[in-house]
Amino acid sequence: MKPFIKWAGGKNSLLDEIQKRLPDFVHSQDFCLVEPFVGGGAVSLWALSDLPHLKQLVINDCNADLINVYQVIKNNPDDLIGYIENLQSHYDKLTDLESKKPYFYHKRDVFNQRTSNDIEQAGLFIFLNKSAFNGLYRVNKNNQFNVPIGSYKKPTFVDKENILNISKKLQNTKILSGDFELVLAHLPNNFPCLFYLDPPYRPISDTASFTSYSDNGFDDNEQKRLANFCKKIDKLGHYFLLSNSDPKNTNSSDEFFDELYQDFKIERIQANRTISANSNGRKKVNEIIVSNGV
């Protein structure tokens, strides 16, 4: 299985690094995986496919539109596929970018009205993700999706087999939408838990911020609240891995995360950023992975 959308900060390129740091128990006993910032779901979808001892998955995101897509894939995959295939049929009949623009912007307006049913909203979400510029999801302060059309000649909006496989795997998944701390009320009592935390990254430059994926900002105060959440996870006896940017890429004296997570293990790894308006921005930078040692 693979992510059904392109997502800023998606973790496909970091899966190898994440796998190296998984606790031993995920390979030997039944466990629960918790993703408070699920985003595109690369880690969860990989785990559902490759970790047979994964018995419970809890995913959450503050982006209600995104979580609606997960819910629809879980509960109504065939209806979703049919709706997107209809969008695909209409879009493919438009032969050039200029003729596609009115269709795209009309569908964007319909999506932003948020008056359609859940299946249609989910289908429009995927359509916009696949046809908008650079696969970027961005909203303004009024929670209006505002990314312009991309220049793709013939994008493919839906992989039917992938959606159906994801739907089957999500049947035993708790899907939540809200603040990241919400997940604590939904943990199983009979399994150890692994948390993977992938929050909106702390920007390392004025142009590197993609934290506007929802209408809720994620500033340094939120990063500090997340660090306290990790301490809470640790005290509860759960294992966690957390990804974030490394401010030392641009300021070697910036100790923000080193101080924030001084009680835990901090590792620096190389990663390729996959979404950039400028192809020259797709270069290797360091990121951090924080973990505890329960």
C-alpha cells in the first residue's frame, strides 16, 4: 500500500530511518501504533502492510477535511472510487490546461463551500490534491483551500486497488480528528503502544514553512506543549519516535530542540524535502528523530 495523496512532510523517504529505530516488541508481540499527526499516512500504511503484530491503529489529525477522507476510505471505498472516476472522466475530456482551469476552480469552490456529503468532499479533496500545483495542500485563515491548478497534463486521481487495500486494513483503526492529545483517551488497555509523532515542522527558513496545512498554526508554544506530551507518554510507559526539522541547518547555535528534548535521545539524519516550489530547494538537509528508551 502507498499513501493516497501527496503530503508536505510525507515520510516515504524516511521509512528506512524510522524502521531502524523501532522497538523490538513490534516484531515479537501484539501492539498498538498511534499517530497523532497522521498526515499522508506513510508510516501507518507501511506498518499495516509489513508489521503482522500490529493489532490496533489509532490515527488523528487536526485537519478535519483530511480525516474525512480516511473515514470515507474505511467505510465507503467503492462509492469514493466511483465519484473520483467520474471526476477523472470529465477532467480527461478537457484537452489543455486553459480548458481545465474553469473545471478545477469550480470544483475548488465547491470543496470550500463544504456543503457536499462526506463522499463527495473526500473525492474533491483527492482530486484537488492530485491536480493542484505541486500536490500542495494549503488553506488560508478562513480554512479555504487556495492552491492554484498544477500543470499536469494527465494526472491520475485514484488507484482503485490501493484504495480498496487501504480500506480493508483500516477496518480495525480508530480515526480521530482534533488536538494531538486526544489520542490518549483512545489507547487500548491490552497492548503496548508505539507513538510516531510527525508534527508540523518548525521552519528553518522564512520560505520553508508548510505549517498552513490546517487553519491552526503550530508555533514554538505548540512545540513545547508537544514536548510535554512526549514526557507524558514516557511516564505512561509507552515508546515514541518523533520527527522534526533541525534548526542547526541554518543556525548552528539554535538549541531549541536540544533543550526541549534533553531528557531523550536526539539523532540527526539526512533527508530529502519532497515539496518545494523551486527544484533547487530539494536538497539534503538534516532532520531530527527523538526517541525514548522504554
